[in-house]
Amino acid sequence: MASGGRSTVLLAPALATRVDAVPSGADWQHEPKIDGYRIQCHVMRTTATLLSRNGLDYTARFPGVAAAAVALLGSHDVILDGEVVVPATDGRSPFQSLQAALRAGPVTTAVYWAFDLLQDGREDLRQRSLRERRARLAAVLGRPTRRSVLRMTPTLTEPPASLLQAACARGEEGVISKRVDAPYPGGRNRDWLKIKCGQRDEFVIIGFTEPEGSRTHFGALLLATRMPRGGKLRYAGRVGSGFSDKVLAALHTRMLPLARDTPVLEVPRAMQRRAHWVEPVLVADVTFAEWTSDQLLRQATFEGLRDDKEMRDVKRETSASTKKPAGRSPRSAVRPPKAAPMDARTTSSSEPVAGVRISNGDRVIYPEIGLTKRELAEYHEAVAPLMLPHVAGRPLSTVRCPDGPHQTCFFQKHWKATRGTPVRTVPIDEADGDGGEYAVAQNAHDLVALIQWNVVELHTWQSRSDAIESPDRLILDLDPGPGVGWTTLRESARVVRELLDAAALKSWVKLSGGKGVHIVVPFDRRISWDQLSGLARLIAARLVHDHPRTFVDVAAKDRRTRRIFVDWMRNSRGATAAAPWSVRARKRAPVSLPVDWADLPQVDAPDVMTVPAVRECIRSRPLDPWCDMRTTRQRLTARVLDVLTPAGF
């Protein structure tokens, strides 16, 4: 089947940096730059889901690609990275062909050019070298034919000095150069470079002019961009060529509902008298000859709309140096150090973070380490590729601290829409018959938007918003009572893991960022809330039965001295737990950090990893210790219950 309605999370896509020349040397591999829609293809359990660069589900728009992926890969679970194009009659695949096909409805003639393999079965390949990922991609796709819908991008073999000229002569957009020994670099990076044949960029449409002569619908589009380092939109000129009659009509129809009385930014006075203004929502792909001395486009041509990109992503593209950056960090997993190093302090700036403007960014909210609100936002932007696979789509409750964690904080269950940076929400009916809107996060922008609203902690449900009644994770919070040291707590966590192993249930562990440890067991969403809560209660009872001097399964304080409370009550509908990678509202900004079971004995305390320490770790190209969890599908079976049920229970 092509799409089964399951929640699929976009992995942070690698974004190439533009340079002027093709790099040379054995460190680099070169591929043609494909002129299409960037698409991640997730094939899992004979279901294909196609996600755009900004996380939109494009499966229904390219049903032929989805069907071909299932037919080729079957039950082989993979995540591919590539581009969707529509071939033209001359053998090329110009962007206009894709745009024309999309205007007619679902596209059945599309071809998917895969250039990377991010996951193969349960193995996350993003920390593997490009050389190994490409070899495994070739093995997965097999040998294509002329009719193959899924194909692997070729490796260009011409000398680097002539690569760009040859690509331009073939009518291609340019060349992509990648370091062969580098892992998959989520986000904008220097391990992937792009070299274009001409000037081409994306712009926000802010208005249009009246048509003249025989032209219908509108004359030209008025455009805006941001400078490379972000900031406000600024006027960039107009584009009046490249439109067919069908494109004019379709674009005019798209713009009419976006009409507004005034421009969203300052424009030349002469333009104001004969223009129609629109909300800055639509993104145009434009080629042009050059920028004028007034920083306006010259000889611009419209190539198409970029529905796969959002207004906040638009920035003026400039070329960077092709010199090899110094001091590349070695690849390593996130490992908690015994002494948490302080992060290098970032400078105060008014630039947006992940597209969100941070008010009062210089305000210190963790005075013990001098951490500012802006730095907290930057942490969430940096950690988003690791955090989102475990947070995206889940209803969130939050801890908000308007004056910082050292002052009054409050737990907010429902999210109320107010003015300012919007936060995505989902309505959920409560068990008592009432309902409310819960915040959800799908990307780094959403995470940072919550920080802008003075959120410090994020707490997730154990289910996703697309299947509220089908939880997929069980969580046990090991909460030490008075007299229980960290060494005892670590050893007790190992005891819990061994019990779960005996029931053939894989588990993962994280530091709570407070006093305890969280142990998480994933399930396949075929379990009900009653079953999940009952299972958690059963595990706690079995631990108490087997180790009565170590564990207790009731919250009464008089029962917890020198014992560990196995908090099983976080597994009912509406209950939450601190999200993986979430900062806690405690001194020094500790993080609720996922760790490898093998690393737990080397950790000195459950709150040792602070925001500066975690940022230091993720600079070293980390591997998520929980990366295998989201592809692990476990079921509640009679054998599981038999192993976990204590005698006489």
C-alpha cells in the first residue's frame, strides 16, 4: 500500500552550502544537481510515505513513486533521501515539467532520484560514511531499467575543473559535491556543496502588478528576500517573464485569498500606486542575470512555485569559500562526560532562531551558568534533529517560567492561542468530557516558538496525536527516596532492564535531569491505555515482589525511605513525562538526556548533563542513543504477561 496514515517523522535533511567552484581531490564525490522536489521516502511495513523538506506529506501527490517504492522494496524498511522530478520529452527533467504535472493533480509520471540511504532496516546509517551509505543504497535499489521509477543518482567522473561546464552544457542545474568520508550532515553544512550553472534563488511573493497589453490576470510578481544572516524581509524587485496562460491563471487564483491592503515591508513609492499586495506565504523559484547596485533582480524569469518550502526558510543565497574548514570534529556518540564543559558563549543578536524572533533574548534565565533565553532557544534549534523523532506529533504539556526557573513556574496542560509567534495545537477530548488544545511540535521552528513563550520543560504523552487512543511507549520513572544514593539507583535500573529482557522486551534509558532515571519500552500501537497502565503496574509489582528492600510501588512518603519508587502511573491517558533532550526547570539547566545502557555506569549523577555540556556533545556529530527505538515494534503477548506477573498477583 502507498500510505497507511501512520505518523512518520522527517529526519533533518542535509542542506548543501553554495560555492563558486567544484572542489577537487579524493575527498570529494560529485553528482548532478537534480531540479525537483526534495523528498524523503520512508518505507516501513510495506507502506511508503513521502515527506517534503519541511515535513509535508506528499504521498498522495506522487502516488506512482510511493507505489513503486513498495513494489521494489516490499517489507524491507528503509529511509531514502532524494528528489522527485518529471522527465520532459527531450530527456531532461526541468522544474517546469514537475510544476505543470502537479497543477493537473496527482502525478503518476514522476521519477525518484535517490542519492542517500539514511536507514536500512533497523540500522540508522547517518553516522556511516557517504561511501558506505551509497554502496548500501546501490544494493537496496538494485540495477535500474529505463522504466524504473526509483533510480540512484550517478557519480560524475569528469575532471573537477570541467564538471560544471559539462553539467551546464547538458542543461542541468549544476553539481553537488560531497565528502566521501563524512556522515550524513543534518542541516546546512560544508560537507555538501552545490555549484550552480547560473543565478537562481527562492523569493517570497509580496504582491503583483496589473496586467498590460494582452497579458491576463497580472503583470509581474513583486518579490522579497532576507539577507543571508536572516532578519526582516526586504524588497528584491519583480519578475514578469516565464509565465504561461495556465500559470498566470493558477497563480492569480492562489494569490487572491491572500490579499491585504498594504505591503508587508517598505517598497518604492512608485510601486505602491499600481500594485496589489498579498500575505507573504507563497515562495517563488526565480532565475536571474544578476543583482543590480540597488540590490534588485535583473532579467528575472519565473520557474515555478515552491510548495515544498516555507516563507521563513527564504534567505538570499551567496557563495561561500571552497577552502576546507579547519578543525572538523570527530564522529562520536553522545556520551555524558564526568565534568560537564561549559559551552562557548554566543553573542547577543536580534537575528531569528529557527525562524523565530526571540524577545528579551539577552535575559539571563539560568543565573548559575549565565544561560540566556536566546541561548536556550539556540539549544533547541541545535538539538532538534535528535529530539524531534521522540517528540514530533505528540501532545505536549509544558512548564512555563516567565521570569526564569529561579522564580515562579507553572505547569500548563492546555495551550491557549494568543498573539505573537504561533504554536501548533491539536484538540483532544478529556476523559471527563471536557476538551482542550494541546501544543504539538513538528520541527525546530515549533520547538523554538515554545521557548519564545517562556517554556522551559516539555512533557510528552505516550501516544501521538494521530492515534491518541493507541499509546506506543511505556515509561517507568525510578524515583529515589531519602537515603538512596546514585550508585544504588544505577544498579537498580540494571535490575529493571534484566527483568524486561527476561520478558523479551527491549528497553532504553535516560537521565531524568532531576533525581531519577526513566526507562522506556516501545510498543506497536496495538495496545490500549488500560493495557499499558496495567502492564506498568504489573512490572512495578514484580519488582517489589522480587526486591522488597529496594523498590516500592506506592507514592506514600513514609514507605519510600531507602527505597526507590517505581512510578508506573505515567502510563495512563493524559499522563506525561519529561521529553528526551528537554531542559529541566532546575539549577544549572540539566537535560533529560537519553544515554546508552553501556554508558550509564560511567554517569556521575542524573542531572550532570547541562545545556552547555549537551551542546558540546552534539557538536561532535552525535548518534542518538535512542535511534533504534522508533523502528522497534514490540507487542504485549501472553508470554510477556506470564514472565512479569509476580507469584500470587
